Amino acid sequence: MDGPPWMAPWSSFAEFFNSRVHHPAVTDCPFLTYYDDERNIHRRYTYAEFGRLVEQAAAFLHHRLGLTRGE
């Protein structure tokens, strides 16, 4: 390939993730759709909803289980 290598504009996955879940242009856009045909469950998460769930899970792991960054 010609030219300089492509470099991502984010320094980490966390920075990328936060740039998506808090960006006004995409917060209400679909991010993830879950289907469970056996139990007839269909759930769609927006970027903002998924971001809140990830933040809640991280808070639980930190405050309730004592995990810290890198563990």
C-alpha cells in the first residue's frame, strides 16, 4: 500500500467507546440488537443505552468486587 499507515484517531478502546456513546449524533442510533428466538426475545440497544449498561457493570466490578484498572 502506498502512503503512510492509517492511524486511528483514538489512543485506546475506552476513548473510542466514550466518543461513540456520548456523541450527540449517534447516542440514539442502534448499536446492538439481541435476538433469542427460543424465548421470543428481541432487544435493541442504542449507543447511549449500551454505554450506561457498560458503565453500570464497571461500577459494580469496581465498587462491589474491588477490581481496579487493568485487572
